[in-house]
Amino acid sequence: MKGTCHLIFRINYDACPRDPHHKVRNMGLDGSVRCIDVDEKKIRESLLETWIEHDELSQSRRKTSMEAHLYDWLVGEELEKLEKEPRITVKERCGAIISDKGITLPLAEIIDRLNIYDGSHRCCKGKYCRDPMWKELDLPRRSCFGHLVKDKLVFPFDGWTLSLYVQKWYEQPPKGSAPLTTPQVTKRLMKSIKPF
């Protein structure tokens, strides 16, 4: 049975998964290959909306900016003033992982990637939200509408296959020294599991 398992939990793309036109890549200190292309957007400063959220493609928190759509409510002089307003340039680095073949993945990360259940339960209610994102954006906690939680595991295969993936995780580095988890993975996976 050894060696028959295709490691579907590995990330391995030929091009950037966010935008195939991105060409600039970099190998990180951990051995992963990431897209480091920078996208530029022209946005009117008064309509600039920015938020920080977990980005699946980069497996990290990412700042995203966009232009708010207020045109439907503006008329006359307000609309003319907005149309004359100069646009500012906002730069966003992609950061998407193109390949992680060169790194030793913790078991918690592998299990999370193999889980096909998205979750649908809300786990926090506005003012009780403890997500540090609201502090980063300097917004009141009541701004949170709740979080979607992965509260159970569902795999598209049986327990024998899962045990083979665990075996492959154990065999990644020499002498079976693969980590169960890392502080970064634990923080990312556990932040969505909060009491009501």
C-alpha cells in the first residue's frame, strides 16, 4: 500500500491561481513558492473600502480594497463632484501559494485541506465577536455579522484512505518528525470555533 497515495492535499499550480497573468514568483524561507505580483487599482479616496480577511489562496490574512458603489444615491452636484475627484493608486500584493512541495505540512493543515464540509453555523453575535480583525480595522465589534464555522469534518473517502494520508504526513521529513500543528495553523483553524 505504501507509495500508492496521490498527495491531493498538496498545492501545485502551473500558474497563479488568483490571476494566470501574474508572472513574478518567489520562494519563501519555508520552501513554498508564492506569487508576488502586485496589482494596482485606481480608486476614488472617498469611496475606498478596505477590509482584512482570511485568504484561502495565500493561506493567510490579506488586505483587500475596492471602490464602494454609491452612484445610485448621488444626484446633481454631489455626483459631479464625485466624478471630478482624482483617483488614488492602491497596490495589493497577490501572495497566492503556487506550490508547497518544498515544505513539511503539519497534520492539522492537511486535515483542514482534505475536509470538504464548508460549515454553516454562525458562532458569534456582533458585540461578542473576539476576532482581532475588528481591532486591526479600528471598527466596533458590533460591526461583525457573525462567522461561518467548520464545525465537523467530512472526507470524500473512507477511513483507510485517511489513515494512508496520515502515514504520508508522518513520512514527510526524516525520522517521522512532522509537526502535528504550528501556532499559525492553530490560530487560523481555531479562530472560527468560538462559543455563542
